[in-house]
Amino acid sequence: MLDMLSEHHLVALIGLGSGLLLGLAARLGRFCTLGAIEDALYGGSTVRLRMWGIAIGIAVVGSFSFMQAGLLAGGDTYYLSIRWMPLASIAGGLIFGYGMALSGNCGYGAIARLGGGDLRSFVIVLVMGVSTYVVLSGPLAPIRGALFPQNPVTTDVAPGIAHQLGAMTGVSVNLIGILIGALILVGSAASKPLWRKPAQVAWAGAVGLAVILAWAGTTWVARSGFEGLPVVSHSFAAPLGETILWWMTGSARPLSFAVGSVAGVWGGAFVGSLIKGHFRWEACEDPRELRRQIIGAALMGAGAVIALGCSIGQGLSAFSVLAISAPVTTAAIFAGAAFGLRQLIVGFQPAE
């Protein structure tokens, strides 16, 4: 069977399979970036924020365990092969987070909502995908390249937390990574309210597993094949644009992990919404709301390109290999989202 599939088909299937886990986690486990931030700031609950921590911890432990076993090379990942730019992480993260608040979803969340029949999310997906490519390789690319050049790493030590600590201490990089991941996992799981919802804990684990499976699967294809395909995991900014392009020019463009990943999240969310009985068609009735969502989606696309990843790309995939950019970008996304939510929920008028 595998002999009948090309390497492009294989990576697309890997994206599809691991993406299904992400889609199911969004609908059945309520795994959501903006929802976690909103719950923590205005809902008095850190359960969904801790779910993120569990997903990150499992992804870190799994990724560095694979590195230790020789099944993944950190230097092959995009996040450890590009020179870190602090300003890009901060500026891009703030822009993305603010846009996420305006849209009411990140790219991943929009695909998941689309799987439940929300047509407003279809607009967000389209606008974010196009916006990403406008900044990545379109008319705004020269400006982005001048302000935030994406240069390959030229030093012996990768821009990763574990790699930097390993170089300073002489301790095994993989051991350091596994220990950091374990600390994140234990710290996030130390909550009684969280364990009252064991299903959500399990789905958080499934999210971490999806990231690990993507790294392992694409590494296997890259090492055993001849196409030189990249080692990747999930992200939902440029992959949205890539998926749109594939649907328009599929006869001239090969399948990719990105296309499979987006399809997997949509499919998993669709199945999850049917299981929960939540599927229903929804449309935007307020033009002002639609305008806000379009502006937010455009900002998310631009911010993700500048920061080299979205809330999933930096917040999970880059975090799984402990790229230095990951915690900085994630904190900036949180801050941008908090600012946007305050504007939408509370406003900025002084109290009388």
C-alpha cells in the first residue's frame, strides 16, 4: 500500500491523521487558545489554560525523547534553524493576539468552528490565508523582509532553550529538554479543578500527541524518501494560504502536510460536532461584527508571518522543541489578546 503512495501523499496523510486529533480536541475537549485566555481573565478558571500547559509538556517530553532515540533532529525543524529575532516575536505576537481577539478565534479555532457549521469562520480562514501570503511572499513581502529578515542560523548552537543550557552546562540537551517538559507537565497538572474534568485532560494529551506524531512522521518521510520534504508539525497561518492555493491549483501543486493538517482539523471538528450534537449552520447577521472579524483575520495573518508562527505554530510546535521564540511569542500573543478582549468586553472609558 505504501509503495503506491508518493512522499507528498504520505506527509498529507500524516497531517490528516494528526490533524483529526486536533479537530476532535477542539470540539470534544474545548481546546481553544482564545477561550483559555478569556476564561483565565474573565471567567475565573484556569482549566483550559492548564490544558495548554499539559499539551505543551507532553509535546516537549515526546519531542526530546524522539531526539534522544534518533527519530528527530532538532536542527531539522524550522524553529531551530532560523535566527531568533526578539522584536519579531514580540511585535508579531502582539499583532496576532490582538487580531485573534477581534476575530474571536485563531486560525486553528476558526477551522474547528467551520467544522461545526459556522460560516463566519469560513471568512476568517479565507482572509487569514490570503493575508498570510500577502505578507509572506506577496506585495508586502519586501517590507516584511527589510524589517524582519528571516535568516538561517549561523552559530553552532541552535536558538533553543535546551540547546543553550546544554552548551553552557555540558549536560545532555535531550535530558534538559525532557526535564523541562516534565516540569511544565507537572506544574500544569497540579490543579484539582482540572482533574474534575478528566476528559479534557485526555484531550489536552491528544493535542500534545498530535504535535509529536507530526514531527515523527515527517522525519520518517524526509529520511526514507528522496524528495527532500521538510520536517514539520502543525501551524495554521501559512498552511491556510497553502491549502487555498492547493484547492485552486491542485493539478499543478502537490499535496503537502499543511493541506492534510487543515483538512484533518476540519474533519475532526465536523465529527466532534456531530457527536456532541452541536452542528448547525451559522452566519453573521451584523455587518460590524463581520468587519471586525475580517480586520482581525488580516492582522493574524500578518502577525503570524512576522512571528514565524501562530498560537499553534509557536505556542505548541515551536514550544515542543523549546525554541527560544516560543515562550516570548506566546506571551506576546496572550498580551495582545488580553488588550483586544479588554477593548471588546470592558472598553477603555474610565470608571465614573
